[in-house]
Amino acid sequence: MTTLKELAKLLNISVSTVSKALNDSHEISATTKRRVNELAEKLNYKPNRIAQQLKSNTTKTIGVILPTVTNPFFAEVLHGIETNATKNKYDIIVCLSDESLTKEQRSLELLSNGSVDGFIIAVARESQVLEQTAHINTVINNKIPVLMFDRVVNEITCDKVVVDDFQSVFEATEYLIKTEQRKHILLVSNIEELSVGKLRIKGYQKSIEDANLKSNVLKLSKVDDVEKHIYNYLQDNPETDAIVSIDHITGIIAINMAKKTGKNIPKDISVIGFGYEHTQLLSSPKISIVHQKAYEIGEMSVKLLIDNLKSEDHKVKTIVVPSELKLGESTK
Amino acid sequence: MTTLKELAKLLNISVSTVSKALNDSHEISATTKRRVNELAEKLNYKPNRIAQQLKSNTTKTIGVILPTVTNPFFAEVLHGIETNATKNKYDIIVCLSDESLTKEQRSLELLSNGSVDGFIIAVARESQVLEQTAHINTVINNKIPVLMFDRVVNEITCDKVVVDDFQSVFEATEYLIKTEQRKHILLVSNIEELSVGKLRIKGYQKSIEDANLKSNVLKLSKVDDVEKHIYNYLQDNPETDAIVSIDHITGIIAINMAKKTGKNIPKDISVIGFGYEHTQLLSSPKISIVHQKAYEIGEMSVKLLIDNLKSEDHKVKTIVVPSELKLGESTK
DNA sequence: TTGTAGGCGTTATCAA
DNA sequence: TTGATAACGCCTACAA
């Protein structure tokens, strides 16, 4: 890689002159600037990023710590993060915790050595279940800004970007009750132990209670054969006329199983699931979904974190990104 | 952040002594080492990564450039890359090209300033279709190692990790012909313009030719309503008794559509798609898939790139990661 | 056993 | 208008 020193030597001028010329300083004459720029162009000079980082004590890099990226929600959030970071001339270093507390701790620890200016994190399932989150506070105490999204720890004070988990499921359920007159609504879930899962279930229950209906929750996260469990439930409870799934998997399975029991969708049973971009393609009829604005969550997270990085007196915020009920063909 | 200088000052010794003590140099006395280590521990000292990078002229960071991460194949490859990179104490900077040539060029350009030691890249759809790949050679000419995976440019000389696209579809088709005695096999695709898509279609065609059957290819990548196209085809060609999908979407849609036309799967029609971890969950009956070892592709890519980074006289290799036919319930 | 000095590539201050 | 120098934080050859 070409350096300032090399350019200086070739042009017989000093390093600092070259530096100033390249940065278009008013101190430098037009001719010198021209000479310098021409050579720099020719040798494809690019200022060494590492040196700039050392000098400026800032990396323009964000550490992004995700539980997984095979879950389409996090994939789409990452998409939003990457796009918006790039737009703001930030790079992202991505670490996957694989839902493991240890990996999450290690990643945070490893990047807290000047590698990044700040973190965007969705905490691992294990960290959330065990309520072990001291490592996050450690980072914050080291004055490295942290933004948490989706899976959030209430006890930690930092910027947060969350989904309207309670409200969205409340409304989805209410839609089934009020608009579709459904009376026997099942909730299926494979994420009931997560903060977001709990909130979504509460939204369902509130709506059910308001209508004096019976709550039916099928928890599947520790179960092998999800298909079979849903199928059996539907066989045993043939009065079921609607299903709400609070994740991006069980809704589609529920559609398949309901069809298998001979029910017509949406005539006999309505189904509302959670989903993102392509989810609807994969079911027939196309599943109605609570569409979480995953991309926007990523975008907002970057925006808020960069705000924090740039301003001296940043005050902590929590932003709620509202979801949208996107009706497909699995509701009437 | 605590620095060597600060430690030195507090202990009234020189910076180099501190440095050596922390690196457990034999030059330093046990007592000094203890004093230094204790204080370092107490102040949570961590060597500044940027300074180390500048000093060593190596970043221990890999630039990963992916077309997208919402496609589960790339998500799983990323998983493999991240895990193996971390294991080898490398970070990854992730850029998404969004299938755009321009974004891909920009990302490569931007990171070619010392930010990374090497690249892992799957070229964007646009770059591949337009056959514009000079930017990749530029990087290689700058002596930054590049590894390409999956979507590969034959004209470029560098390490490659690819899937056995031709062979896997050849075998899947052969399975339908020889084991299941299928005679009217349809291939559906939404990626026929990609190098991998072309190879997969060739594998299908070879197998079909070998058996003296008729080739039927349904190209859907520029089509709005994939469901409808598949449904119509099945209506118009009721003799169809097997479907091969060469992507991770159209196989599941084909199952749904075949069911819709009243066919029984796998009795009347067999379906084999492409897929990864969770794909099989989303269809009923569970789809049989060509399982690309996406995670392994990521792992191998990192391994090969790091080999290249470490050895002086690295010779260029292409590694083929074989896929596996994973029979589900959509074949007999 | 400890310390001094120089350098990685850049930028900024100050002097010429 | 240009150049010398110092500094960012770390490491290391060499001197003490």
C-alpha cells in the first residue's frame, strides 16, 4: 500500500505537505495540490484506515451482536443495520452469540478494546433466561455506548429499539374477535421464554379477557415434533376457529396442520402469524401476518446509536417501532 | 481506556517495562510482573487493538461481502464464517451488496485501505449477469487475498469454495427417474441467470437426456406470481409426476400448488427442493431437499483464506463441498 | 533487569 | 506556502 511517506519522497516534498494537499488545505498552493493528487491517483493512494483510527481515537465501526442470523427477523434487522451504517460511513463488525451467554460475553469483551465505537445488541436467549447481563453494564460503564433492540433488558439503562409486542398481538387477536367473530382462538408459540414472547402472550390474553373468551396457549419451544403437537391439538379441539402464532414458524405449520385436519382456511379457521418479507410466499393460502418492521428496527438502531456517538449530552431513549397487520389469505 | 503509559506512570516505571511485563517477557523480574499485572487487572487494561494493528500491519479482520443475508443459504454461510473466524481469533466486517454491482464495488474499494487482511465474497447477481468483475481483480492485484464462494467468476484466479451444483441436481433427478420411476419431471427455478442456477439446470438436463425423457424447465425469476405460474403449469400438464426445484422457495410453493390441484404427495407427484436447516419444517409433507452444506462452506472459506494469509507460497485451490440428498416426505 | 528510542501512517501545531 | 516535530498506543532492538 502506498503511504504519504512514499508520495513525499517521490515528489521531494515533506510528508505534512502531502497530507495537507490531499486534504485540500488552504495552506497549500494549487500547483502542489495538483502534483500530489496526480501522483496519488496514479499510485492508487488510500489513507491507511488503521492509522487514521489511531490518530483520531475513533473507529467509525459498530459492533453488532446478534443471537443468530438464520432467523429471518434478525437477518432483516442486520440488513437494515448494514445499509444505514454504510450510508453513514460506518462499518459493522458482526458477532453471533448463537444464543449463548458465554459467546456473547466473549464478543463484547473482545471488541471492547478500541475495535468499535459502540454496540448494537440483541441479547442471547440464554442471557435473557438466566438474567445474566452484567457484561453489558460493564461495557456501558467503560463509556462505550450500547443500543439494545428487540430482546431488551429492562434493568439496563441504555438506548433501546423495540417492537410493540404487546400491542400488535393484542390487536391481531382483537381483529379475530371483533371483525371475524372468532370465539375459540388458540395461541401457538415457540418463544414463550423470551421477553418478547411473554409480552406477545400477554397481548393475546388481554384481548381474550376483554372479550370474555377462553385463553388457549400452546407452548412448543421445548418440543420435538411441532407439527404433531399442533395437529393433535386441532384434532382434540375441533371447535378452534382461529390461531395466532407469535413466531415466524409455527403459523405456517398451523396452516398446514389445519388443512390436514380437513379444515378450510380461512372459512373454518383463520390464522395470523408473525413474519417478514418472504414469509407469506411459503404458505398456501398466503398467511396473514403481524409484520415486524425488522429493516426499520435496524435502521433506527443505527440512527440512535450514531446520535449517541456524536452528541455529548445524549439522553437515553426507547423507541417503539410499530408493527403492521398484513392481511393475506389466511383470514377472512 | 487504560494505556501502557498510564500504567507506567502509576507504577513509576517505563512503558517498555510494562509492555514486556504484560507480555510475560523473561527479561522482567517476577515482582515487577506481579505489580504490573495486578494494576492492569485492577484498571481493566486491554491492549488497544488499533495500535496493535498499526504496529503489526495486520488487522486480523476479514471482509465478508454477501449479496444478501435474508436468503437462508447466505445466512447459514455467514454463520459458518463467523464461527470459524472467531475460533481463529479473526473478526469479520460484513457488507451486503444487495445484489448490486455498485454496492459491491464500493464495499471492496472502501475496505481495501488496510481495514481487512482479506476478503470472502459471493458476487452480486448484477455483477454476475453483467460480467463486470474487474473490481475484484483490482483487489487481488493489490495483494489482498480474496476467496470466492458459491457464486464464482471463472475468469478470476483465486481460491474458491463451491457447491456441486451440477452433480447434486443430476443425482436428485436421477433418483426420481431410477428409484421412483418418474417420467414427467418438471424443473422450477427462480435463479436461472446465476452461474449456480445454470449448472443446476444442466445437471437436470443431463440426467433427463440420459434417460431419454423430456426436459421441462419453468423459469420464474422475472415473474410476479410464482404460485399461479406453477399452478397453471400443473393444471396444463397433469401428467407431471415429479418436480425439482433448484432454489429454497419454489419447491415449497410447488408442494402447496400440487396439493391444490388435488394431487397427493408423494403418491402422485414427488418434489425435491433445495434447502437448509429449517426449510423442511415449513412444508407439509416435509420437503425432500438437496441440502447444501452452507455452514461448512462458510467454515471452509475461512479456513482456506486464513491458510492463504498465513503462508507465503499459497497455491490457489478450488474446493467442492458436496451436497447431500435429504429425503423428507415429499418423495416416496 | 530496566529504560531509551524509533517506528507503524496519519494529522495537527508551530516554526520557518 | 512549506516543513519539522510531536502525538495517537504499542512493540522491540538496543543501550544502560
